[in-house]
Amino acid sequence: MRSTRPTLFHLLAAFLCALLGALLLPRPALAAGRVTVKSREVTEADARWKLDMTFDYGSIPQIPHIPMIFNFQPVVLYERALTDQSPNKPVLNRMPLQQQPSINESMDVGFSDASGKVFKVTKFDFILRRDHGFEAGEYDLKITREDDGSQMGQTIHLILKGDNPVVDRRAIVFAGDKPKKVQADKPADEEKKDDAAPAEEKKADEGGDKPAAGNDVPAVPPKQGGCGCRVAGQEGGAGGGLAALALMGAVVARRRRRG
């Protein structure tokens, strides 16, 4: 009968297969040390968010302060918007973000106390500010050491709570909501002209000649038309008749004298 005992060749072949399988199988990335956050959901206060963090370096660091890079990758934006369905009260929209530029902050994390003694674990407070580009939303935080690029702990998912500026996404704008037209500033020369115009108008009203209204009576009577000659049959008609009668009477008296 054949022996069923594993030979040395079989044992060596099994060991090589196990080693090859371990090398080919995907493994999670190894991280240096460990980082934890007191709360991954932080509420905004005075336009900033405060992260209470604990760093475990894994061993006593060789230097008391370790330069590290904090890489914040935006993944979700909390948008507050006015819509046609809610024109007066903003609604919250969780907008997923892709391929957004990350926000990098370089900080030195201290592992020593006032006496200069170095520790393996330290507390660290990190402040996020709006003027540094942060908004209410969700971020993936990755911390790496500057000297060798090793990642400290695992990637941390953070939620920053707060009220972002309101965005108007209404399709219908009512007439009363139209912004008022702002008059552009006039040059200095035009302003001087505008200031001089009322003074000139006031002067004209006080001393200038006013045009006569349609019903006003002129101060001087208008001149009469014509040549100034009298027309027969109009003025002096009675005087002409008396002269004719007197002439006829003289003729009759002269004839009587001759007879």
C-alpha cells in the first residue's frame, strides 16, 4: 500500500501557495498611529467649527512637534434655497459633490508638555473657518505626516452643521420683488449744472419777463389800425348837412335881391 503521509515536497508547495495568495489578495492600507474625533457632527458657532481630536502616534515621536497635512475633501453641500414651492422659507438641499478641489491645512501637532516631555498620545483642537473656504456640509478628512507622507489613522467623515447663505432658485419673480434701479453717480460737472439750474430758474421767476396769459389784459392799449383819415358818412355827417342847407339859403336870398 502507498503511504498517505505528506511529503516534504507537498508541504513546501502548500507553503508557497499560501504565501502567494497572501501577496496577491488586496489588503487595506496601513495607517501610522490613530486619530479620533470627539464628535463627527459639529455645529457652527461664530462662523467656525471646532474639532476636538486625539492623536495616538503609536510610539514616542522623535521630535515634540510633528508637521501634518489636514486634507478636507468636500462630498456634500448643504444648500438653502428659495423655490417656487417655498418662496418665503428656505428649504435644505443635500447636494452631492464630485471632483471638488480639496482644502488643505498644514499644522504642527504637539506631543510634548510645557516641561518638554514627549508623549505618545496628545489632545489637539482644530478650528475650521468660513473665510478659509469651509461651508456647512460633509467632508472626508485625511491626515498625513509631511516628512514621509504616511497617513495618520483612517479617513474620517465629518458633518459640519450650519446655515449657508440662501440661494434664490425661483422660476417666477413677482413684480414686487424686482430690485429697485439704483441711479448711477453723476460726475461732478453734471452735479454743478444741476445745482445751478434751480438758482437760474428762481432768478428768472423774480426778475425776468413773464409771458402774458391768454386772459390777461395788457398794460398798454394796442394801437388802432388805419390811416387816421375820416370816412365820409361816418363822423361829422350832421355838420355836412347843415353846411349844405346854409349854402342853399344864401343862393335863394341872392336871387330875391336881384328880383
